Amino acid sequence: RYLEVKTTTGDENEPFYMSEGEFSFMMYCLENGLRYELHRVYRINDPKRTGVRIYTAQELMKTFDFLGHSYLVRRHA
């Protein structure tokens, strides 16, 4: 089983970032029948209300939109 953990001080529905490498690995797991889970830990600054929601790769693909958000910018060679 492969685990990714994403934390937020916000609530369970707060958007989060996933790097291209993380996304690619999740897709690799999906395509190769490997167990991948994303553990979403929310309200981390409030011990009385902290929670965890676990998503499989299949659930992530059905539940979320994955939007490109960043580029690597470097000087020309």
C-alpha cells in the first residue's frame, strides 16, 4: 500500500496541491493495480476537531478535478 498525506488547517473540503510527481505516481498505481491512498488530515491546528478522510486513487479520480497549477521555469540552455 502506498500512502500520501495532505494536511490543512482548513476543513475537509479545502482544495490542496498535488505535485506532478505525486499525480504521476497515483496514476501509475491505478494503471498497475497497486493500492494507493491519500490521507487528507484537516483542521490540524484544532486538536478537538482534527479529522482524517482516506481516499483511494479510484475515489480521487471520481471525486476531484485535477487542475494544472504550476510550471518549472528555467533559463534556456
